[in-house]
Amino acid sequence: MSSFNDNVRPDWDEVIVRIVDYVRDFEPQTDLAWRTARHMLIDSLGCALEALEYPACTKLLGPLVEGASLPGGARVPGTSYELDPVKAAFDIGATIRWLDYNDTWLAAEWGHPSDNLGAILAVADWLARKGHPLTMRQVLECAIKAHEIQGVIALKNSFNQVGLDHVALVKLASTAVAGKLLGLTREQSLAALSQVFVDGQSLRTYRHAPNTGSRKSWAAGDACSRAVRLALMAQTGEMGYPGALTAPAWGFYDVSFQGRPFRFERDFGSYVIENVLFKISYPAEFHSQSAVEAAMTLHQRFQELGRSVEDVEKIVIRTHAACVRIIDKQGPLDNPADRDHCIQYMVAVPLIFGRLTAADYEDGVAADPRIDALRAKIRCVEDPDFTADYHDPDKRSIANGLNVTFKDGTKLDEVLVEYPIGHRRRRAEGIPLLEAKFRRNLARRFDEARQQRILDVALDQARLEAMPVQDFMALFVA
């Protein structure tokens, strides 16, 4: 079988059919969805620009081998690269994700739905430069749908519990929306998604001690590039596998998901983009964001009381189960990737310095002996109510409470933050700060004239949506 038409076989796995039909048929309706998608886009591009200041990231960018550039290909924001869409998807996805500063979704599975922009922007720019009339509204539509696919599946299905990394969902969502941009038939789209599940999936090895490493910063880019490759293969008529999920013994559920089928809390719509979490103030794993806010408050309180971290006997973090599972770490931290997934580190730095930036994970700052000394005094304790509120669809809190005891026996009142600045419940407070973050990141790479040209479009919903993709991407060429 080498080619397909739209006469779809009746035995395709239901989940694959649901995703394909959602991407083909759903039209986002709410102003909140479209507006939040724009905020997500500019925030992600800002994160990508900041990542370009780190050689560990930039060494991975550009053509795979010398001479493999593609004039007229997809651009990588903040650089001069023009690449085939598969490699461009890697580069864009890796830069967006590198500093752990882009948006977040927390549920049974965790992840960063804006990772999917790697595939979306690469395919859209490549197609637009080939003469396909695409606007940024179509990019935002694909982003809304990618967020929804990744996020809705994550609500009830824990990939981490079976040792798999959440970037499997990036590959799934990116394949689905890349297929839409490429104009795949329904049957071709089904085939492409089935290939995602037949593929091997990334282990979480690189996110956990003692193996935490920089792959966690480029794993999403890798998923984006694989998604584009699978969609392009499906476009040629490459066959799919209708039972990729459910085939007894050999399907994804039996091989990789302990025999459990996916469960769904809700239908696909625009829920995820409307409720996504932004990392606005701190480049820190999201389960720690509220703890970092609390630590900043405590830093100020220490100054007011004339106290220092040397006076601390112990700090207890009252937290939720996901925090304990992912970022509660003791012992040596070997690299920046290890440090930005350690809540003790992410609390110690602001308590000492009154700040937490991407540079604070680098070796120079980490060598300060006060950090490890304070880390050793910090422990996490799960509060079951916090865990329940974390999973409550009406709350989705990410609570952390810091309790400080000094060596003289005195204790400070707990500093509790339930909803960090990037939460939907604090949107009105957060968006001006998100825009300020974007402005700072633009200034890292572009002169004032270019910054203003970008802002004139990026902060205007109607103008952005109407802009041709190739013109928008041209604004970010270095």
C-alpha cells in the first residue's frame, strides 16, 4: 500500500481519529484563546532570543552539516539561518525551550505546549516562502490546537509514571498541526499520527538525578523536528497503522503505557491555551514558581529584620506531590540543567541574592558555598490539600509555603503563594510584566528601530493576525 485517499478505514484507533478531526474541523471562538495565543507567541520568541546568549544552545543550531543550508527555507529567529523545515523545527523548538522559561501546563503529565511552535513556525515559514498564502492567524490557530492536544491528553494520562518524557505529546501535537499546514488529506493525517505512536518515545532519564543533563533543553526541539519529518512522510502517501495504540501486545498501550488506554476529562476545544501558565518573573521549573516568589518576599523580610541566611536553622517547604516528585533534590548538582530542577537551589538563590535569573544556574554563581549550605537546610513536605487543589480543574493551584526557623528558635510566619504570577487567576497582573519581559529580550538582539517594528505588530492583535507569515518571520532575522 503506497498511497491513500479520503476513504478512511473504519478500524482506526478512536483517539487518533478524534485528534485529526479536531484539527481539521474546530474553529477557536473565544477572544481569550486568540489573545492568549498571541501572548504565548511573543513570550516564546523572547525566550528563544534570550537562549541565544548561551553557547551550549547555539552550538546545536544551524545546518546539520556544512553546506546544508536552504536559501528560501525556514528562518530561525534571532539568527541568519535558513534551513529545511525539519532542522529549523529543531532549532526553533530548542531555543524556545532552552532556559525553561516558556509556558507550562501542569496536570497528571507536565509539559510546555509552546514547544510546538518549533514545528509550527518552521513549516509555516517554509511554506509561506514557497508561495503558500499563510497569515499569522493560521499560526495562532495551529498553536491553540497544539496546546489543546498536548494539554487535554496530559490532564488524565501520566507519561512520567511509566518513565516516558512529556515530549511524546509535543511530537503528537506538532505532527497533527504540521499536517494541517501541509494540507494533508484526512487519511494522510491519520497515518502521520499513527507513526508518532509507533515511534520510540524519549525516556525521562535526562530529567532526573543522577543523569540530569542538557538534553532536557533540546528534547522538545527534537520532538518538533521528528513531527515535521513524519508529516512530510505522510504527505508522500506513506502508509499508517490504524491500531498503533490498541493492537494487542504490539500497540503503544500494551508496550509503553502498561496496558492502559488514554482517559479524557474533556473534549478538545480551547481550554488549554485559555488556562496555560506563563513563566513571567523567573526561569524556573513551574512547580517552584510560587516558592521562588515566596523566597523573594522572605529575602526582603530578612533585610527588614537584620537577618541573613547564616542565621537559618531550617526551612520547610509545604508543597504538593508533583513538586516532591520532580524537583525535591539533595546532594550534588552537576550542571545548570540539574540546578533549574532543584527547588532547594531555586529557593536558596533568591534568599541569598534577592534574584533568580538564567545566569544564576551557571557554574560561577553555583560555586558560592552559601548556596549548598542553605540547600542542606531546606526540606519539602507534601500537603495533601495542596496536591488536591493542584488537580482540581477549578483551581489548578501550584502552592508552596515557606516556613523559616532561625538558630535562636524564632520562627517567621509562613509565606504562602498558591497562584504564581503566570497563573490565569493573575492574568491582569501578569500580562504587563510578560510584555516587559518580551521587550527586554528583543533588546538583547535588535536595535531600537527593529524593536519598535516588532512591537508595533506583536502588541496589536488584529495587525499580527493579518500579517503574512514570511513578513513576520523576517522581522526576527539577525
